[in-house]
Amino acid sequence: MYMNGYRCFACTTVQPVDFAGFLCPVCGGNLDITYDYTSATKEIAGGFGDGRRQLFRYQALLPVRKFATPFPLRVGGTPLYQASRLGKQAGLRSLYLKDETCNPSASFKDRASAVVIRRAIDNGAGIVSAASTGNAGSSLACLTAAHGLRSVIFVPETAPPAKLTQSLAYGARVLAVRGNYDDAFDLCLAASEEFGWFNRSTGFNPFTREGKKTCAFEIWEDLAGRIPDRVVVPSGDGNMLSGIWKGWTDLKAAGLIRHLPKIDCAQSTASDAICRTVRRLRDSDKAEMNWSQVSVDEVRASTLADSISVNRPRDGLAAVQAIFQSGGEAVAVTDEEILKAIPEMAGSTGVFPEPAAAAPWAAVKQMVKDEIIRPGELVVCIVSGSGLKDAARAGEAIGAPQVIDPSLAAVRDALCLEIQP
Ligand SMILES: *Cc1c(COP(=O)(O)O)cnc(C)c1O
Ligand SMILES: [Zn+2]
């Protein structure tokens, strides 16, 4: 293992590799995992090598030791699809979708859960907990089930039923909190401290980002040396975004790539804390940002894209840094545009996104319209979760099937087919 410590995103204080906490003991900020890149680079010189497509083939750049037993489910190794017909609708020539719905629990969150579970096992933890809008919980429930570990999930009462049923089916204890995601988050933190559980909660747990970064490694490998101009990431807490940026900066630190893509943040106008923060900081026109002085905005989120409905982004500072350092944009689109993007994506590519996972395509169209994206740019959208996780929401925009009598005449009538002689 080449992990060699932690560094605070806010005050930059470092901690040794055997530090036992999850947050900076100086300022309470989130921690970034650091590596001995010189040694890691020797191991992966020229690339990560062959091996079954799953995220632990990147072990040299993960905060986990080599395990004797393979991971029981295939996490990562998801497809990157060229979406030419979808791209053309916005005048784009090189649009790609990274299809994270192919993970075991049908969302991107499995990348984080997998790494956290390996850390939990090494810590001797028997119970892993998480606060979740729905996907982090169902992901943790899925992967703990595969290991015979127990999980306790805190979700807002209003989480989509499919995500809750999924978590329960995997055998998790699911506590639906009367309140929003932020209430669930705080309660999970307090309960985990009280009862000694290993807490997976996003932003708080520094290991989630490390699992998430493997998505960037795969995109790089699949593009065979080309670097995207932009990777567009749906953001609530901002941990997916900070993770994907970490992946690209890791590749650079390991000498595998020379330049970096821009990372764009896609949010709903009804949950836009990161967008507001980026706008405020860019307006302030400071030449040099002092990150320990930067606060992230808080909003009252009401978006129907439940996976990105967050009042206070728990990895907001790291996400804002990633947007600034990469030169990316932070774009908020309306819930109406998000819902419209679902059948556009599904109908042009065969990939069916949940609302949050449709936000990047809605944001791409907005950025093309605003001439931020040029037609020749290579753009990758992260399709972070499956449409089946909240089909009811999509149904509101897509409508219901036509009901007919069981007769050929009714088929002709419904489809306006000409009567055959
Ligand atoms: C969690 C999640 C997001 C947002 O990730 P953050 O780290 O909270 O920004 C986006 N889409 C889906 C499907 C998710 O489950
Ligand atoms: Zn700090």
C-alpha cells in the first residue's frame, strides 16, 4: 500500500498514515489521502496492466492492502459508450457516457462502498453505517451483504421507494428519518460515534473519494490516451466530483498523463449550493484563493433529483477546489430540464438514467447554448445511477402507455396503421 498520510483540504495540515480519525483534528475539515507516488509509479509504470475489469486492479493507487481473496462482486469496470446520436442533438461530435448503472447496486456509489468496506474489514468493524439520499445506502447494503457484514442506513423518509426496498432486500437495517438528508447525516454521525460503527457517510469518510476516483482511471484507459476536454459530474455533496478530479490528478502525479480535463459540476437550480459558491468566489476576483477562509454556501434543497438534493454539501470545499483547479464550470439546470433529459438520453443511447444522472446531459446542452462547450470538444457525462431506481419520477415526465383492447383492430387504430386488404 502506497498511501502515506492525510492532508486537510482547508488548512493543509497533514496527518500520518496511522491517524485514526476521519476529519482534520486542527480545523474539522475533510481529509485528502496522500500517496508515495514515486513508489506507486514504479509498480504501475506504463499502465495498470491487465486483469479482470474491476476497481481493485488499481490497488497501487488505493488506500487498501492487497487482499488474498477477490472482492465478491464486480465493482467498476463499467462501459464507456460513444453517444453520437445524443451528442448530435446538441451539435457535439464526441460525446461519451460513462455508464455507472452497470455497478452491482446500479449506481456509482459502489466504487466508494467497495473501498470503505475493505478499510472496515481491516479495522475489524462488524457494522458499517451510512447516511444516504438512497444510493449510498443501497450500495452499502449490497456490498456488506456480499461480505456477510451488517449495515445500518439512515435515509430521509422521502427517499424513492425502490432504493429503500433494494436496501431492505439486501438485509440492511434501514432507518427512515423524519427529516431531510442533512438530518439523516447528522444522526448517522452521532449514532456511529455512540455505538462504534464504521461510518461510510460521504464527505466525512475520506476513503469514499478514493473509490470514486477509479472512474477517471477507467475513462482514461478506455479513451486509449486521449484526455477528455470535460468530464461532467452530477453533484450534491460534491464527493463524486472531487473523486473524479482526484483520479485525473493521480494519473498525472504517477506520470501517466501530462494534462488534465476540466471537471464541470451539474446541479439542479433547486439544489445549487456548489454552483452558488463557485459564482460567488469567481465574482470576488481574488488572484489567489485562501481555501482555509472559504465557506461553502448552504441552500434549502427541493429538487426532485433526490440523489443531488443536499442543503449543505459535505464535500463542498474539495469540489469547489476541483472546479477551480481544473478550470471547469458549475452549471445549474431546472428540474424540468433534468426530467426532459431522461427520455432524450434513454431514447438516443439505450442508457436509462435516474434524474440526478440526467443532469449532466441537461448541463451539457446548456453549456453548448452558452458557447462554453465548442462542438469539437470531447465530453464525458457520468451516468451515475439507473432510471429504475426512481422510475416513478421519470414517469411523470414520460407519461403512461396507451391502453388498448386485445385486438388487431385496436393496434391498427392506436398506431394509425392503414387497414390491410
Ligand atoms: C450520490 C449521487 C450523486 C451525487 O454525488 P455527490 O458525491 O453527492 O455529489 C449523483 N448521482 C447519483 C445517482 C448519486 O447516487
Ligand atoms: Zn484542517
